[in-house]
Amino acid sequence: MATQHLDPTDPAAGPSPELSTSLEQGGTPLADALAGYLRARATEFLRALRTQRETGGAAHGVEESADAALALRRSARRISGTLHTFRPLLDADWSEALRPELAWLSSTLAREHAYAARLERLVKALNRLSGASAFPTQSTAPRASDNAAKGNLTVGAAKAGALLDRRLTLARTRAHSAALDALGSARFHAVADSVAVLASEVPLTPAAATADLCPLAEAAYERLRDAVTSLPLITAGHPYNAEALIHG
């Protein structure tokens, strides 16, 4: 028999307070805001899980099932990120045990979408190479000397596109099967049980009762800002070998 998980989604209960709103209002946000935010994300997780189970096996529910998987992934990432940011205020053993499991679930559910996005991105790049769509700064006026080369490039791009479609579609199908297997595994049921408990009881430390959340949130913001600053954003907006595409 499938494990039944708590689903505290009673509309009469009202929405849980948003952590971001509490932080923006000033003052000293206390543990109630953190607990409310985690309960809200856990409730979203359980609601998405219920939707996924109701639509996963139906032919007409493919889109709903995909949306539910996305919601599961989003909730898992937000819970994991909150556990990491505010770990001094949460039970250490419980938090450190749950975070890797949420990361496993999120990465497993992300693979199918990642393969689809990769295929779309590479096909668009091939279209630019073959002239199906003009490169933004490239002249659209044809040159007679380029006709033969362009024809060869178009044929090559078509073959490459077919190969990419075949391989990445296969990879996407395998990722979809892996995600379905994961959602039916005992490991996932253990994660869902932990999230169900989180939806009703957040294991805070005694110190959390009077703790200020702002310093921990600001520290996370500083880490994120430093990570973004270190990215090579000067070249990130250009495709690989962009100069060759522009200058021929």
C-alpha cells in the first residue's frame, strides 16, 4: 500500500506568512516568520505531490503532471535553501539529514527540463549557423561567393540537428523515467514524510525564539552577490565562437 502523507491544505487555515515580507517590514523578525515560511513551502510541496499523483498516470494530464513536478522541485529547493541559510536556528541533525535528500530530489526532477532546454538552445544555435535566422549583428544581404558554403552548412546543420534531437530526446525520456522511478521510491517517501512533519512542526532550536533573522539573510545575500560578481558576465551574453559568426 502506498504511503499516505499528511496534506494540511485546508483553505480555512489561511496563508502562512511570507518570510520575505517579514524581513522587508523592518524590526526584528523572530522565529515565527521562519516557521511560517517553512510550513508554507512544505504545504506547497505536499499539494504538488497530490497533483502529481492524480495526473501522472492520465494521458490528458501530461501538462498538469509536468507543472506538478516543477512545483515539487521549486518547493524542495526553497526548503533546502532556507534550511541552509538559517541552519543555526534549526535542529542540526534533522536539517543536515534533510537537505541532501531535497537536493537529490530537485536534481532528479530537473534533468528532464534541462535536456529539453539544451535541445532548444542548440537547435537555435544551429539555425543561426545555417542562416535560418540572422545573427543579431550580422548582415542579411547574401553574397554570391557564400552560396555553396552556405548550402553545405545547411545540410550539415540539418544532420547535426537530427542527431541532437535523437540523442537529447532519448536522454530526456530516460530522465523522465528516472524521475517517475524516484517519485515511487522508498527514498522519496522518506523525504515526503519529513516534509509532511515540517508542514505541522518546525524543529527550531531554543535560541530561535529571540533570534534576529536579518543577519543570517544578509550573510546569504552577500554570498550570492560575491558569487554573481565572480561570474564572467562580460562574455556570458555571447554564444561560443560569436566573432567567427559575425566576421565569417
